[in-house]
Amino acid sequence: MADATPAIPDRYIVLDGTGRGPALDIALMTNVAPEYAPDGSALIAAACPGTLDAGIEPAVRNATIELQRCPALH
């Protein structure tokens, strides 16, 4: 998914230790390869294992926001 500039400036895979999901981990792909998205945007990969719901995107976007707010990352 594409998003505005991410809150995490480093190269991490961020895990959801709560298991609430639906995104159990995210990776900010443009932190590794900035050319994957236009300037001012970020490409975020979110793993949602076991999820087949086609309407899950809003919940995944919310989960990526919450995972990026983790105090340990700042």
C-alpha cells in the first residue's frame, strides 16, 4: 500500500506483538529502496496471514498507523 512519508525512518520489520492484527507485521519498503515510491510517499508492505476478506484495507491501514506509533521505534 502507498502512504505519506512514514513515521519510522529506519529499516525495520515491525511486528505486532499483541496478535490483534489484521496486519501482524509491516515493512517500510521505501526505507530500503526509496525508488519504490514517488518522492513524499512511502510503500508499506503489510502481512495479514489467514485473512481472505477483500474489504480489509481500512483495517490494515489503521494497523499500520498503530504499528508505526510504537514508542520503541522513536
